[in-house]
Amino acid sequence: MARIVETNNSTVIAAYETKITKLEQEKLVPIEKREKKSTSKRTSEQIFELAVKFLSNPWNIW
């Protein structure tokens, strides 16, 4: 790591900057996907009610 920090070669520096930028963009992709999927069509009350119905008598749903 110390050699990378101390390098004066512009090609090496540019390659690392490009790689870091690419990795940062790849890191954001799953976050954006998760945010898009997190919007639910049902309210939390509806989800809770469904869960309670299932837990009260799972045999009917089975």
C-alpha cells in the first residue's frame, strides 16, 4: 500500500483512480436496487394484519 501511495507514475495513479471510481459506482447499485424495492404497495398495518392472521391459524393457509 505504501508503494501505491508514494508512486509518481501518472499512468498508475490514473489506473487506480479509475478502478476506485468503478468500485464506488458498483457499490451504489445494490443500494439503489434496495431502495427501489423497499417501497411497499401495502401499509404496515395491512402487512401486520396478514402476519397475525397467518400466525393465528397457519393450517388454513397451508
